[in-house]
Amino acid sequence: MTETVDNALGLAGQAVQLSSDERERISALTALGDDFQAGFRGDDGRHHYQEALRLARGDDALAAERARLCAKLAYMAMVPGSFRRRLGDRGVYSVPVVSAKISSAIW
């Protein structure tokens, strides 16, 4: 499994480097976060999801993508063993709150 995850991480990393606009970069960063999550490397995955979320902020056309990213972050925070270090209250509770705000803005 490690070799498969490592291969996926390499390809997703290349996609981030080759992205030509913000939408492609958001998609590639999300894929990279997904690959880290699959390998139970939440610390690294969280970083890439948050970077994609930062890029998606301020663009109303990306509201659904922001909600998906927040849901991924919230799910990751609930999976035992995803993180090497404890997230603390801010890391755990801020994601669902942001997710709820975005979801309410979408619907």
C-alpha cells in the first residue's frame, strides 16, 4: 500500500506543479490531500486541503468546492490515526463551523 500511495503522491505533486490556473491548482491540491489522507498522513493532507481552500475563498463560483474541502477536513479530523500530533480545539472545531457556514451559504 505504501508504494501505491507514494506513486499517487508523486503524480499529484506533478499535477500541482503543472497546473495552469487556480481551478487546476485547487483540483490538484485536493487530489494531493486525498492521497495523503489515504496514506493516513493527515498532517500533510490537511496542509494541502487548507491551501486549496485558501485559493477557493472569495470566488462565489467555487462555493461548492469550498464546502467539499471543509467536509474533507472535518472527516479527516474524525479519523483516528490521521494525525501525528493532536489538533487541539481550534483544529477540530473550526473546520465544522466553517463547513456549516459555507453549506448554509450554498443552500
